[in-house]
Amino acid sequence: MQEMEIQKQNLVNEQPGPSSRSLRNKRVVDLAFKDISYIVKNGDQQRVILNKISGFCPGGEVTAILGSSGAGKTSLLNIIAARVASKGNVVLSGQLLANAERFSMFASYVMQNDVLFETLTPRESFQFVADLKYSDPELKKRRVLDTIKTMKLERCQDALIGGISMKGISGGERKRTSIGFELVTNPSAIILDEPTSGLDSFTAFQIIYELKQLASQQERTIVFTIHQPSSDIFLLFDRIMLLVQGQFIYQGRRDQIVEYFRSFGFSCPDKCNPMDYFIQIMHTESQKNVQNFPIYFQNYQKLQAKLVLDEVNSSSTQEIIFKRVETSTIYQISRITQRSLKQFARDKSVLAERFGMAIFMGLLFGGSFWNVGNNNGSFQSVSNVAGALFILCIQLLFGSLMPVILQFAIERDVFLREENSKLYSTFSYFIGKSTVELPLLVLGPIIQEIILYWMIGLNEEYSGYVFIHLFVSILLSLCGNSIGLMAGCAFNDIKVATSIVPMVLMPLVIFSGFFANSKNFYVWIGWVQYLSPLKYAYEALSINEYDGRRYDMDPVGLYGFEVGLWESVGILIGMFVFCRFRKALMNIINQHKFDIVQAEVVLTIYLQYIKADTTQVILRNQKFILFIMENKYDFPIASKFIYHNFGQFFSFIRNIRNSRNIIRKYFNQTNKTLMQEVELHEQKLMSQQAGPSSRSLRNKRVVDLAFKDISYIVKNGDQQRVILNKLSGFCPGGEVTAIMGSSGAGKTSLLNIIAARVASGGNVSLTGQLLANGQNYDAERFSMFASYVMQNDVLFETLTPRESFQFVADLKYSDPELKSRRVLDTIKTMKLERCQDAMIGGISMKGISGGERKRTSIGFELVTNPSAIILDEPTSGLDSFTAFQIIYELKQLAVNQERTIVFTIHQPSSDIFLLFDRIMLLVQGQFIYQGKRDQIVEYFRSFGFSCPDKCNPMDYFIQIMHTQSKINVQNFPIYFQNYEQKQAKAVLLEIDSSSTQEIIFKKVETTTIYQISKITNRAIKSFCRDRSFMINRAGMAVFMGLLCGGSFWNVGDNNGSFQTLSNVSGALFLLCMNLVMGSVMPVILQFSVERDVFLREENSKLYSTFSYFVGKSTVEIPFIFITPIVQELILYWMVGLNAEEGGYVVTHLFIAVLMSLCGNSIGLMAGCAFKDVKVATGIVPMVLMPLIIFSGFFANSKYFYVWIGWLQYLSPVKYAFEALSINEYQGRHYDMDPQQLYGFETGLWESVGILIAFFFFFRIMAFLFLYFMRSKLQ
């Protein structure tokens, strides 16, 4: 530990001044930019992201770019990395003085997310880069070994990187691997976007320390953005750039920044991390800060702007050595191919899924159409075989299309990173990937078709028929894969791709020639059929099957085949080549140019809506200052005054130095006594402890939480993992308790156990006691006196904070006056007055800020007036200023309202540390400290672990707890031994002496009917405000109505021919398919969004599961009625369906609505049954496929064998198709009896009755899944 501190100090003190510049080698690069302006236009309006800024990033130094959200720091970083260009609505002007066009030849860019292949090791990743960048084998080997050594990856060099789908190396190791990936090319400059994002303070320091080493020892130019640097990390910077609203307020040496701001009245306190202070004074959420921005800009122009231009103009003019790719295209393809083969071989789940699905579908189709190809010459034989061939075509197309969209979405970021680094050409990547994928695309359909070919009884009179069938199947699979790849390349958003592709493919399915004779399509719309690969595949397979066989009716004339076998094959090959090598290639080439700084632009544009009126800010500040002066600086009185009148100014109480600056500015007050009193009060506020004396002031609602002998074990086969080992702890009421530990220490598990969210069962063993004021509690009792705030802000985007709080109050209380008071008190307590009526927003719509969302989440639980609040990582993803705001509000709740506050926290700043009352430190599932915050430093000093005087204590303790350090692991027994000797008994005494006051358990005061009404009202409000959802539903209904109506224009005109019967039946079945599929998938996706909200609210006992389910259904069902009615009314007369009597139309609409309701219920059942939406969307189509096959349309239901034919009776599609068909054919005469042709046997109203029964069955099953799975879904 001492060695690390000495190393830190030596590194910090090192300054690459003028003397070191003579030691630079010829590869050192100075990066500079001059008069950069970046403007985004939106119609007649424009937003200035960066405004004529110039800057200098010298070689051999570390330059950090900081700023609040929307300041333009990410935009600036991307401009420096030459990733932004003037195009469309983007205007970029100025100079990049290091030749931006050749950036990739001397520099590297490391993205915020670690874009790496999970199935490779760090060594293999580095070797891939070396192979493509260098031709000399010895040089390749040396580069890889040097990179592993430089990035300290020796321990994990041969471990799989891992990620979401598989375990792998740690987060810090992944980040170092990302940097090392770029370092292999030996770049002169490295640009990084938020390299410490998501890492704890120890790991973050390691990363920046390695970057500092690269700069100081290897003279590389290091430039990065950073969000919340600790004091240790701050000391590693050489230069700092501070951005506010697209302009610099500081640019220069790190060791000069404090004095610079002090020179014009902004003094950083001695014991404060300077970056915490500067982030605070830059934050745009503070109205006082916004008022000070002109001062910052004016002083920058006066004191620094000219100096920066001088640095830019005097930067090195040494010629840069531009490195080019030394490998040939053939070699690039071979390396990409080898890497892809290695990935496929290691990702066994992909191979098992692909080949398993091929075997499953082969057996399913073979069993479903068992021996239907046995040629007896009847029309029924033609119809059954045609149905089998068409459903095979559908499966081959869609089965190869959707996976590649998802697969390419995963790999696209890797491709963009590597292509932008010029490791290879786009052509090489595309050919290399195709070389690996094509064999798999060939094997899948071969396995499937060989299984089903003889089971169905297809044409085997000579082997040529079999080979042609396999060849056409492979071609269609290749076409589907290429269409999916084209869609994946064309759309940046995977959700857009997966939504648009099925909609685009629907016309291709309609015009395949199966649902209606292709010769019957009208010219104005019939041309679409020639774009459909399904048409040519179905035609080729059919001609191949019927060749040499005789039937009662000519199949070629029946289905309108007009192209021919080999012509169809040739067209399929042409479509495959077109989709794969033209459109896809062009989209891949252009993909990396799209929306580079989209997030930054959105944040920046949003900020213009939250600026306050400057005049009002000044007036309120003056009123605040005058009030303090009139009360002779009585800060307790002033605090109460602000609390009741100016909630937004709680930051004055947090940091009195801000008030001091305003006093100086407006009243020229320099009284030293005042300054001393301010400092004394600040220390008093920050060190405030809820000691024994304050416990006498507790009201009867105060709760002491405790746990005793908690052990938590997870079993995996014969092995078991001890997460927590016999822990006992105490969280007193009226105090703030923070739980901390390194990754895997068990802190989140402990928090969930305290919140009664873990129970024994299955492979989980939990023992011990949970106590509240000495009374045992479980999950049900916990919700009656406490609340749990999850890490993610689970809120309805379309509601406001006030409406969210009102919803809780309505369900928790019966007294109208009490409801209103609870809502107003919560808004005031959480300082949400300014945004109380603004939409919360989220991913799909703009809304309130991140800090306001977090306070709304806490307020949502606070409405119920809980005695205890448990929070999981309440500061996650927030900057230091906003994080302090959140913890300060929690501290106020503990001190002023005597609530018990317990939370986990990842990387607290020094200011946040001072707000803690108690701290629990966990290592490997055991405590190493539990006690008062102000005693922790002395406790560890007592056995040899001394926190440095100028160090944030929590940075130090997180560092000595980290399991990645071997020295730390060796010290763990010392920590455990001292805890058992010095603290364990004292903690047990605290537990035994905790309050025994009886807890008042609050129960829900509202009835089930009232709960349903409130849930219904909220759902209606949410639906009406989500315009995109409404437009999407209505637009899709209109689109499908017009598409189906135009495609089957007037086919229902009754001339009695078999062709008319076939065309109408195709139209009716397609409608059934669209109604069920169109209502299944949306509800799965919709419920996945709302499920977390339900789980949070149900766990808080706001309502029962039954109330939620009925309330949601009450709102959804009318929308489900409207959509099919709109669609069917549009297409009914266009298709020319039976309109001889009004009853036929009404019956048709009624059946369509029932089918839509069944589909919605199936989707809801799947959404409730599966926690993972990807699993649900993957399994549901597979489950629906048999229901579609056994619908009676593809093969007469009487021809199914008994051992598998029973599945038809489980298919709602069968009864909907039968009911629609009988309704349509009533009173009409055809050359062939429809009932005999399709094997209808149930009857119209019997089918309607069964559909109603299906609807209730699926709905009840959905409720049961939700009810019994809710604890598992938690």
C-alpha cells in the first residue's frame, strides 16, 4: 500500500515541461483545433453545440475534457477524432491541425462501451490486430506481448472476455483490453470517451494511471472525457478543458486551475476535491450557476484565449509518420474468416440453436403433413402438398431472416470500430463473414428438408427431384439471410428493423401466388409479385414436385405458375446476389457516418427548456442574503426559511461558499468574522450526527432495522457459493446507513435481504433473523412500514411527478384531505416544484432531468410516509453535483423526519461521505467495518491502515477492499480478525438494545373496485399521451386494410369458379394470420416495458395483482376492438366479401375482434410467463407455428393422422378461419364445396363459442402466470 502511495505521488509530481519536449521521439504528435463551430439545424431553428473554440492537446501529456450534460464535451471529442463531418443538418467549421482525414493512421479512438467479442481472449484480440497491421511475424509477436504487459493483463490474457451472455474477465480488465486493442497498432495519440464509466474508484484510478504511464513514458498524446474523477485521478491529469454551453471556461495546466478560478472569486475549499467543486459550479441545473456563466466566459477570453492560440500556432510541425495497412485483401479475408470460425466453435448455444431448430422444424412439418404427398391424383392431394410447400417456404425465409438482424446488431459496433481503425476494408469483412455463414446457411435447410422430405412423401421418382428441392430450399434460405443482413445494415435501431421488416415482407407473402392466383392480380398492384423471392421459390418447388405426376386439376393453371423451374432458380440466385452484395455493402460502407453524436445533441437541445429567468434568480438570491444578514447569520433559521420558500436553493445549505460568493458580489462584504462563522457552520452541518441525544426526540414511527446471523448460500449442483456468511447488523432510525464493498462482496444481496426480497427455495438457502424494533418481519410486513427504491427509475414516462404521487396517495389513503397533503408535502420535500407538472419522460420521449427522475422515484415511495427507505445505488449514473443533491435529501429525511435510510453506493465523493451517519463495509460476504462514519478512519489506523490526510476516505477504503489486488487479499484475514475482536460484540449489543416500540403496520385502505378504477384511469391517460403508440396502432390498421384490400381487389366477386373460392380462402386465412400475429407481438413488448412498474407497485402493496390485471384489461380491450374493426371495414368491400346481408358484415367483424382478442391474450400470457422478452419473442412464434399449420388451410384437417392431428383443436386460427369461411360462403354456390375442400366440421357459432372460450382461457392463464410468477420475476 505504501509502495502504491509513493508511486502515485511520484507520478503526480511529474510534469512534462519544456525540458522534456527535447526528449520526444519523432512519433510524438500535438493535437490542436482552431475556431471549431458545430451547429445542428432543425427546420428554421438551429442549435449551436460548439461555438468557435480553439484548443491544444500536447503530445506526451494527459488532457481531460469535462463539462455538465449537454456542454458539448462528447461532440468535441468526436470532432478531435474526426468522427463528425458537415452533412445534411449538421454544419461543422474550423481547422483540425493534425490532418483529420488521416486520423486512423496515427491515432486510435476508444469508445465508452467495451466493444469486444465475448468469445475471444485478450491475447487473441490483440493478435488479430497485429496480424492485420503488420507483416513481420516477429514484430507481431512483440507488439502483442508488449501490449499485454503494458496494460497489466498477464493474469487474464488467455481467459474469455465474456459479456452479457457468458462470464468473463472483470470490468477493469475489459476496459484495459479495449485500450490495448487500439494500443497494438502503436498509435501516437489515443482518444477515449468516458474510460472510467461504470467502474469503481479503485479500478477507475488503475485505468487513468495506465493512460498516464503511456503519456509520460511512451510520449503518447492522451485525450479523454471523464464524468466524475476522484481526487487521486485529478492529480494524474496534465491539462484540463472545462466546457460550458459549447464554450471553454478553462483550458490549461491541472496545477493552475484552482488558482485561476480563485483569481476572480471562485475559491475551491482546501479539503474539497477540485473536480467536485468545478463540476458543481458548471452544472446547468443550478440557476445561480447559469447566472455566473458570463463571468466564466469573460475571464476565459481575457486570461486564456490568446495563450491557447499561441500554443496552437507554436505546436510541433514535425512530419507525422502515417501508418497504412500492410496486408492484402486475401489475407484480411482469411484472418476474419478464422476469427469467425473460432467464435462459432466456442459459442455452442448458437450452433445448438441453429441445428436444433432445423431438426425440430423438420420433425414438426414431417409429422404435420405426414404422407400427404402420396399421389392419388385427387385435387385434395394437390392442395395438401401445395400447403406443405408454401409453409416450408415461409419458414425458410423468416427462419433465416430474423436471426441475422439480431446477430448483425450485436457485431455491428465491433465492425464499425475495426473498420474505422482501418484494420481491414469493408469488402474484406463482408466476404470473410459470408464465407463462414454460408456453410451454416446451407447445412440448416439440408438437415430440415432431408428429415421432412420422405415423411411428407414428396416426389422421389428419381434422385434429381430431391437435389433440386434441396437446392431451391438453400437458395431461399440464403435470400432470407441476405434480406435480414440488408435490413440490419440499413437501420441503426434494431427495434426499427425488427418492426419494419415484417411489414415490408407482408406484401411479398401476399403476392407469392399461394393465397391467390397470380394472374388474378390487377396490373396496378400485381407488379409487386415480381419482387417476391417467395413467389419464385414456391413456384420452383411446386413445379419440381408436380413434374411427372398427374392430377385431377392442373397445378400450373390452378396457381398461375408462369416463370418455370430453372428461370425461378436463376431469379433466386440473382436476388441473393443483389441483396447480399449490393444494397448490404453500400449500407455497411455508409453506416459509420450516421448519428455519431445523437445523444449529445438531444441532451443539449433539452437544456434550453430548463433555463430559469436570470432576473428572478438574482432577486431570490438577494432575498436569501438579506434574510441571513437580518438574522445575524443565524443559519438554522435561514435553513428553515429556504426549506419553506426556496426549495431549489438547498444547494446554498450544502455549500455555504456559494452564498459567500454572492455576498461578495452584491454587497462587497469581506468581514472576516462572517467568513469564520460560515466555515464553522459548514463543518457543523457536514459532521452532524444523530447521536443518543437525538433519539429522545423520535416519534412513535421511528424504526430500528436489524439483522442477525444472516447466511445466504446459492447452490449449483454439488457446489455452493457462500454470498453472505453469518452477518449481523444494525441500522438505527433517524440515521443514514451506507453499505459499500467491491464487486461480488455481497452488498446488493444484503440490501435485498434487508428489504425482504430474498427467500429460501430451490437452489437458494437463506437463514437468520430480520428485525424491526425487535419484531420479526417478512416481505408482506416490510411493505407496511418501509419502502424499497430500485436502482433503475421505474416510472411511467407519460405521467408527471404530481400524477405519480397522486396515484400512490389515492391507493394508500381514503381521506381526500390527507391525500392532497401527502402529495404536496412529497413534492416540497423532494424539491420537485419546478417540474411537478412536466412529463417524466424516458427513452422514447423527452422529460425531466436524471436527478429529478431519481428524486421522483424516491418521492413515489415517500408518499406512503414510510418509516424506513431502502435504496439500491441511488447515485448510479449521476454526476457528483446531482449525486450530492440526492444523498442530501435522504440525509434531510433522516434528520428532520427521523426516517431510517439504508442504501448501497458505488463511488461516493468526499462531500457525500460527510453525509453518512453509519457505514458498513463488506468483503467476500463478511463485514470488516460497521459503525459511525466519523470513527472509521481511526478504526483502520489502529491496526496499520492509515488513510492519507488529503484523500477521500471512501476512495482509500474501496481501494484496500478491492479483490483484484493480491496485497489486499492477503490483508483480508487482518480485517476479519479485527472486526471480530473490536466490533462484532458491540454490534450484537446494539441489536439487543434497539427500540422495542410497537410498529404501526399500515394496510391498504382502498377496495378492489377502487383500485381497478384508479389503474384504469392511469392507463387511459398513459395511452392517450403516448401518441406514437396510438399512431402506430391506427396507422398499421389502415395500412394492412389498404394492403390486403388492394392485393385481393374484388376477388370475392362470386362467379362460382374454383379459382374464386381459392382466392377468397387465401384472403380470409391471411386476415386470420395478420389478426393473431399483429396482436401477439405488440403486447409482449408493451408488457415487458410495464412489468417492472407493476412489480414495484405490487411489492409496495399499492394494489392486488387481480386489480392490476383487470384494470389493464379494461383499457386494452377497447383498443383491441377498434383496430380490427378499422382494418376490416377498409378491406371488406375492396376484397368483395359477402355483403348480401348486413348480418354477414357484423358477424365477420365480430369474429375478427375475437381473433384479435385471442392473439392479445396469448401475447399477454407469454409476457407474464417469461422474464426475458427475447425468450418470449423467440418462443411464441415457434409455439404458434403448429397452430398455423393445423388451421385447416394448408391441408384438409381430415387428412391429419390421429397421433398428431389432435393439435388442430388447440388452434384458435382453425376456428377463426372456419367461422369466417362459413360466414362468407353462406348463400353462395361454387364448383367445389368449401366445407368438403377444407374439412370444416365445427360450424359457425360453435367456432365463435370456442374462440370466446379460448379468449377467457388465455386471459385466465395470463393472470395465473402473473400471480404465481411475480415473486420469481422480482
